[in-house]
Amino acid sequence: MIVLGIETSCDETSAAVVRNGREVLSNIIASQVELHAPFGGVVPEIAARRHIECIGFIVDEALSHAGVALADIDAFAVANGPGLAGALLVGLNYAKGLAFVQKKPLVGVHHIEGHVCANYLGRDDLEPPFLAVVVSGGHTLLLAVEGYDTYRVVGSTRDDAAGEAFDKVARVLGLPYPGGPQIDLAAQGGEAAIPFPRAKIDGFDFSFSGLKTAVLQHIAREEKNGGDGVNIPNIAASFQKAVVDVLTERAVSACKHEGFDTIVLAGGVACNSALRRTIVAACEQNDLRLFKPEPIYCTDNAAMIACRGYYRLLAGGADGLQLNAYPGRMC
Ligand code: KG4
Ligand code: ZN
């Protein structure tokens, strides 16, 4: 089954062609980062307007890269939430148009479930059950994935998402948007010696707002003392270590608690080099298998949407042309 996936939930316009859920024939991504950077964050209306300019070209490019014609596509999968309403509607309506004209099934995909499915792309050695660590700009979730269509939330953030914390701390450090990759880079020249707090919450939940406040207080204190102590690389490395330590510790304990032997990483923050390194070491120590998608499949992309759409279709999950967008829907 060849599925064309479409992703327009935030600031990436993406289309991909995926065979049987796992073989990526093409994955085209047009990033809007430069468009939003002057505003320090994604401007929803600008995002939607850029999607509408790009979507036709991106879908055409995905088809031609894959070497397939529109008539070869067996189904159309589209991310229909969560995300920005106007942005989601562009991809959703485009997918509806294609499905209607081609008389082929349309399937709506939960964006976060798509992130988890990024781990299936290009490989045939991963099947549920496993523990998924979803760390993106909007979500921090530990999911017990029991089957292709069944999962439970075992942990989530009580306040900021991991990516949101990275972006906010980057902003106070004066680093450009998007902040996550900038902190990752700055941290490489720093020492993680500042003892920022690790929130201790019962169970497998997270909280990052106290950490963000501690970074702010540290900067304010150093500035009051003359400013020489505001060492961006050291602050970035110490903040990053605090986030990574908590994510890794909770992921490993949740995995063991569920009785699974596999952890998978997902979402934009899964690109973080320290997280990748630390969780590899922790999984080796604890005899757990670890899957971490290539960075291109961690950030928003349509290949993961096509993969999730494929598994939804196998389970009989096709949608009708009345399918709507659900900007705020959670797991
Ligand atoms: O999954 P994603 O592309 O979009 C959402 O669904 O939110 O994640 C974007 C988030 C942003 O907060 C970005 O700063 C963060 O992922 N991010 C990183 C890195 N690369 C992207 N955070 C830390 N280190 C990175 N290398
Ligand atoms: Zn995402």
C-alpha cells in the first residue's frame, strides 16, 4: 500500500510517499523557520498563509521524488491535530481534495502518534510493545505503546513541554529562535556545573517551569554581581543536563515499571545530542533496546504521518470527507 502523507500542523509544510508504512520513497519538508525567526516564535496566521502557498509544490515534489504518479497512491493520510487551527486546515483540505478526486481513502492522523511512528520508518525490527518518550515543542509524554493502535499515557508534563523550556531558556540567553538546537550547540562548549534543580514529582510526570525560573534567577544574580558570571555555554550545558537527566531517569524507570525492554525517542527534542548520548548509555546499563529516529524524522515531517495513516487504515480507520481539524486534542 502506497500512502501519501501530509503534515502542516505548525511551521513545516511536508509531504511524503511511504510504501507499506515503513519504506520512505520521499519525504519533502519546507521549513518556515526564517519567516518566523524575527518574531521569536511561530505566528499562526503567517504559518497558515505560507502553507497554502507551498502545499501544491511540496506534494508534487514528493510524488516526483518517489517516482510515482498521483494515480499510484492508495490512500491519503493527513495530520489533523493537535496543532495550529489555520495551519492544520490547509493540509486537511488539500488531502481531502486529493482523496475526493482520486476516489481513494482519507485518513486523519494524530500528530503525536505520528511522532511515535517515526521510529518504524526505514526499519523492520521494531514492533510494540515499547515505551515511547515524546519530547516536542508542545508535548512531553511517556507512552506505554502496547500495540499499533493502543497506548496509555504513563507520564506527562505538569507545566512546560521540554521543547518549550529549551526555547524559553534560549530566549533569556539571547539565543535566536528556535532555541533548542541553539542550546544544544552552546552547551557543547560549556561545563554542566551549575546545580539547577530536578523536579521531584511522584510517578512519571515532569515539571520544567521551576527549572526555567532557576535559570532566570541565576542570570539575574550574575548580572547583579557585574555580569561577568553570565556564562552562556555553562548555563546552556547545566540547563540541558537537568532536562536530560530527568527525561532519562523517568523513561528508564517507566519502561521497567511497564515490563518492556524497549524505549523509543520521538519529537523535535529527540534531536538533542546530550539526550541521545545519555539515553544510549542508560539503556546499555539497564539492558534495554533503544530506538532513536534520524533527526530528520524527529522534527515534524510527513513520512511519520503516512506511516501512522497506514497502520490506522490496516485497523479499518478510514475517515470521511467530513473529517475536521482538532487543534487542541491531546493523547
Ligand atoms: O516535534 P517538533 O519539530 O515540533 C512540535 O511538534 O512541537 O519539535 C520542536 C521542538 C522545539 O521546541 C525545538 O526547540 C526543539 O524541538 N528542538 C530541540 C533540538 N532540536 C529541536 N531541542 C533541544 N535540542 C535540539 N537539538
Ligand atoms: Zn511535532
